[in-house]
Amino acid sequence: MLDTVENALHHHLPHWQSDFGDHSSPPPRHPFLVITRLPGSGGSAIARIVGERLAWPVLDSELMERIERRFGVRHAILDMLDEARPSFLYEALGHLLSHDLISQNAYLCYLRKVVRAAAAEGPAVFVGRGTHFFLPRKQGLVVRVVADVHDRVERIVQRHGVSKSVARRTLAETHARRASFVRTYFHRDIDDMTLYDLVVNSSQLGIEGCADVVLAAHRARFPHGRLKATAPIAAARAPAPHAA
């Protein structure tokens, strides 16, 4: 299997290097939502609910699938580059592929192309991966999902069947990796709340409650399906009883 991955690297690296810097992606023409999230906060679940209610496609891991289909990059390579992967999955894949052999600049180029192409096709909900930095802020709504540490640990334990200590380490390492990704390639601080139009707390509001707030913000931002020419919605954390 290692030989297969190494062969894929030799095949794709020249193509990545020659392709990087191409800005031929179509400009976005439609409204969009971006859901960014603290690891374990339930952001992906919120994005799916919002996308279902709006009848908009939700592009989470689907972005990786689009890169694979469009550019022929093997999934094993993308798994090593995807900022959304839990840290213990990196350890599981580490014996198959050296992260240092991958051009993350090329990955970023491909990611930008599929994000902008999707935004040009129609309205969409994007999940993480710095997608809001590829798109015009005035055309979208950027949401940050947060949650209490206890709830995030429990969500990781239930989702992946790991111990609480592993879950805590995974949360810390995943957040650090996402912060490094944004700092390195976009020169921004992922914890800067001015990057977001709305902040929701899933520990306080629950997953469904957060989706409701996001949809209300969407209606204010895009009345009648069109972008409202107003200033970005102020970041807020609405208090509410703890959701079960």
C-alpha cells in the first residue's frame, strides 16, 4: 500500500506545482453560508440541518470528494491534508504517507478552485477549511459554532469511541492544527471573533436551536433570497437553558 501512495505522489506533484497560482476559477455569484466550528461543537450537524431546510447543498467532506474527482488526487493524500481530520486519524495514516512530502500549497489551490466553483454554481453551505477566506464576505454569512469543553469531549467520545483523555487531546490538537492552517495560509487568528458574523453556542442552544438562530440570521441577511445591503450581523452569544 505504501508503494501505491508513493506512486500517487510522484504522479501528482508535478501537476500540483504547475497548477498552483492559476486564478481561473469562476467568481462566486450566489449567496453562501460558512459554518466554522470548534472541534466537537456539532458544527457539521448544524450545517446539515441548515442546508436541508434551505435546500442548499452542504459541502463538508464533499469538498475533498470534489477535489478527488476533479483533479484525481487520491483520498489518502487528502486525508493527510484535511484540517477537519481528528488527530488520531493522522496517527493511523502516518505509516502510509509522510506529511512532509505533500504540497499543502497545491492542496490550497485545489481547495480554492472547488470552493469558488461551487459558489458560482448556486447557493451553498460550506463547513470549515477556511472557505470563507476564498469568498467575498459581503455575499455570505459566516457563523462560528462553539460549545463547552465538557460537551465537546462527550461528543468526541460518542462519535469515535475513544477515552475522555484521548478526546481531550484530540480537541486540543485539532484546534491547534486548524489555527495553524488559518494563520499560515490566511494570516488570520482563528479565534478572532471579528472574522464571524454570528457566534452560536450549542451547549446553550442545542443543535436544533443553533440551526434556528442561523436560519433567522440568514433571513435577515438574505431577504427574499437576495443579499441585504447591510453591515455584517454582530457576533452574539444568546443565553438559553442548557439543551439535553
